[in-house]
Amino acid sequence: MPYDPSHSPHVGHRLPASKLDKEALVEELTKALADISAVIWGPFLLIPLLLGTGLYLTIRLGGLQFHKLLPAMHLGLVRRKDDTSEGDISQFQALTTALAATVGTGNIVGVAGALAVGGPGALFWMWMTGLLGMVTKYAEAFLAVRFRRVDAEGEKSGGPQYYLEHGIKRPIGKVLAMMFAVFAVLASFGIGNMTQANSIAENVADSFHVSPYVTGLVLTILSLLVLVGGIKSIGKVTASLVPVMIVFYIGAALWILIANIGSVPAAFAQIFTEAFTGTAAAGGFLGSTLIIAIQMGVARGLFSNESGLGSAPIAAAAAQTTHPVRQGLVSMTQTFIDTIIVVTFTGLVIISTGTWDNIDPATGEQVSKGLMTAQAFSQGLPGEWGHYIVTVGIVLFAFSTILGWSYYGERNVERLFGRIFVMPFRVLFSLIVFVGCTTQLEVVWNFADIMNGLMALPNLIGLLILSGLIARETRWYLQHDPKLEADAATVEAFMQGRPEWDEWKEGEKTPSRPQDV
């Protein structure tokens, strides 16, 4: 439909024709990108592919995410590292780096968006995607370590950009790997940078009246200080920051739930009932059919935990581990923490305080998803503390996401262009943070959604093709070390002589690119 200037909020101000043309272009571009995003993330492409892959891997791996969750949590959160193993960072640091990238604004604003459109039942479907996504995350991380290489600086480099090429020994593997690398670099500037920085700037300005330019300058400097040090610097920061920010946020949410304990059973009843019935339209609420509840729950759940997108295994590839299975299981716990814990607390706070279908007195419509979580925390905590806690949570979550996604972007830059371009990328990535803080980003949000979806497509195809390898090597390892307690010498003893083991050990020494020799 042609652009109608009468629809512009600036009508009556007699804007120059060039200004109207620019606004028309932005409006048309935004609509076109939104339409493309709706197809990619719709019920006929990415959602069934992601869920189907998770279900298929669950069957092939015998429900691995359920019976190995506790040993995996102990290995990743208690033991934290394999001391005698090769790698750049500990298993715990790899876990927190991946958590830093996934536990972001999606856990605060994304959950609110799912509930606003899909109703309380959407939270149930977020749980389902989390449970299936755990085994997908395991498979990704396993392959990332299994096929990782070393770059010119001796750092481990892995992820779909490598395991698609080296695992699928046909031309299609290289095509899929290159597609993933290109889309991942583009996505890192969008969902991993500008959108996160913009969320920080807007919330800090709203709560503390700080100029976005000041926030942008501070964030840019902090990003530079951390990112120029590479994965070891990022790992140290995220290992300190991520546990604090998650405990801080969950602590506040737990306080609200205890204070509203009488409403919690009813909240669970709503979640389970409306997961299969949908929510009837009432007041300003949009209304939800069962299909919408499922679609919103699945889409936002996958967007939150990133299982299947191929991003988190890039961090897993840097971990010190004695075997790919061990790091795969540690990485699996990331999805559990993100979706089953953090997302659940956000959702329960919104539902138990009744803010999921509140009406905004100023507009007469449903409260926007951007304000819904803040309103729930403000209502649940005394004074203005709730509002400030959400703002601080967004700052910590979004900044950690910037750090994690910077590493994802640089590893794919290294894959495409070589190690020499990594440092320029780190500097550019840090400078783009300032742009994100000081620019309106509706077009960027839609573009980022598309790039994330396009990242997932080659990765999911690769996981299905390589599922036999994943299942075979996983079964062998767990037959000999079911409790994940074996040391490096024991693992070496029972793996000795297996072709897969020899291939992995040889791959550990292989340059990531020919010019890195």
C-alpha cells in the first residue's frame, strides 16, 4: 500500500518532502522486514523445525536432558573445570559466557510479550521449548568441541561455522557453514549489540534521567576494556557478573512471590489450564486462541534460550574439557537455567500480580510489554524499588549479552576472513554500542530477528544430518563414565583406539584456516 502522509505523527508540522520520503522509506522497510520475520519465525518454518529437531534428538539420545541433568549441573556449577584439559577457559566460564549472551532482555521483556499476546498458557509452551531445547543445546555444544580447531593465536575456535563443514564431508557442509558464519556476523551487530544497548539507554534514561549519549559513552568504554582482551577477559567478567545478576534478579522475584504466595497456586492453574484452551478476550487484552498461545510460547522460549540457533556452542568450543560429551552436558544446563528458572520467575511474577492483562489508564489499552515486567515488580515490591530492580536487571542482562555476542561475532569473522580481522572487529563492535544507545531501532529489531532465524536454519539441518554421530559417541562415553566423574587419564584409557577419539585429538591441533599454519 502506498505511503499516506496523513498517517504520519508529524502531520501539521509541514515537514520537508525529503523528511517525509525518509519516513516513508523507513515505514515500508520496517513493514517488509516484519513480514519476512513473521514467515521465518512462523508456525510453518522455524518453529516446527526447532521443536521437531529437539523431539528427534530427545528420542535418539534417550531423554538425555532428563536423566543427566543433575550430574551435568554438578560438573558445570560445582566442579567447574577439567584441570588437565586443553582449552582457553574453564567449563564454568564457557557456561557463563553463553548464559551472558542468552539471559538478556528476552528474559524480561520477551516473557512479557509472550504473556501479553498468548496469555498465561504461553509460559507452559516456553517450558516445553526449554525442555526440548536442552538436548538441542547439548548436541550443538558436543559438535562444537568435537570439531573445534585452533587459530593463529593458539585459541580454540568452533561452532556451526566449523562442525557443519568438517562434520558433513560433502560440499553442502561447507555451504551451510559459510551461510551460518555470514548470518552470525550480521546478527551480532543487531540482537547482540544495538538492540541491547538501546534497551539499557532507554531504561536508564527513564529511571535515572541519564542522557543516552552519556550511557552510550560509558558502555562503549566498558565494552572496549573487556572485549579487547578476548575470550579470556570475557570469561572472567561473565563468570563474576552472570551469577550475581541472576541471583539478584531471582531474589527480587522470589520476594514478590512469597509476598503474593496466595496467588501463586492460581497462577499455576492458569498456566496449565490456558496452555490447552487459550485465553478469552477481556478488557484491553488481545485475546488468545490455543494456536496463538503455543506460537508465542514457542517463539519467545526459543528466542530466550537460543537452543538451535548455533550461537552458544561457539562459547562451548573454547572450554577446557576432557571429552566433547562433558562440555555438551554442561552447556545443556544453560537452557535449563535460562528458561526453566529465570523465565519462570519472570512469568510467575507477572501472572501472580495480575499485570499480564492490566489496562494502561493513559491509553485505555493493555500495558505495553516493555512496561509490563517493571509494573509487576513495582506492584510486588514496596515503594519504587521494583521499577529500579528491573532497570538494573536490564542493564546487567543486556551488557552481558553484548559481551557474549561479541565473541560469537569475532569467531565467525575469524572463520570468514582470518585472525587478522578479529581485533578490528572488537573495536568496531564496541563503537557500534554507542550507535545503539542513541538511535531508534525498530528496523534493526526486525532485521536482527531475521538474521537469528537464518542462523538457525543451516545449523538445524546440520544437527539432523549429524545426529547419528552424536548419538553413537554419546552412548559410548556414557557407558564408561555415567556420573561424569572420570579424570583425564581414565577417559584416555577407555577412549584409546577409537577412531573418533583419534580424529578429535588430531583436530585439536588443526589450524582453523590454511593461512593460520
